[in-house]
Amino acid sequence: SLGLERLIDLVNFGKSLLLGGVFIIYDNEADLEKLFLIKIELIKSGYRVKLAKRQKNLNNMLNQAAQAGFAKFAFYTNKIKNINNLQLRNFNEKD
């Protein structure tokens, strides 16, 4: 069965095909309410967004996201207040 977030990824293409997807990595201490508000802001800006809890093998996570078609990634911390504070990086900048 498809999860709600995956269904949104499949349906919400429109402008997101132009901007690509953003893969946001968060940790255990993340303020999930603030994180979801940032996700909504990014979607309204035309991005397709996937949230992922940080795993031990970060390189593997990033490689899988790139293979899934995401154009950018970012690390979320509680210091980030809105999308203007979120540092979006291209996958070729991950090293």
C-alpha cells in the first residue's frame, strides 16, 4: 500500500518538475511541527519534498535520494525558522 507522503509525491508534479525535489534529513531532536511547516512552504514554492530521519549511513541515504530523482538536499536543525534559513545543496555538493 502507498503511504500518504508517497501519494502526494506522485500527484504533486506540476511546477515541481521544473524545480525538482528536495530531500530533507532530520534527527531525533527535530521539532516536527516546524519541520512540517517548512515542508509546506517548500511545496507551495513548487518543490517536491521528502522528509527522512537521519540514518547511520548518510552517504547511502543521499545516494538513494539522488537515484530517486531528488535534485537537492538539506539538513534540518531546530535553528532553522523557515525556508530562507534552509541551506539547499545540490547532490554534487555532498562531499
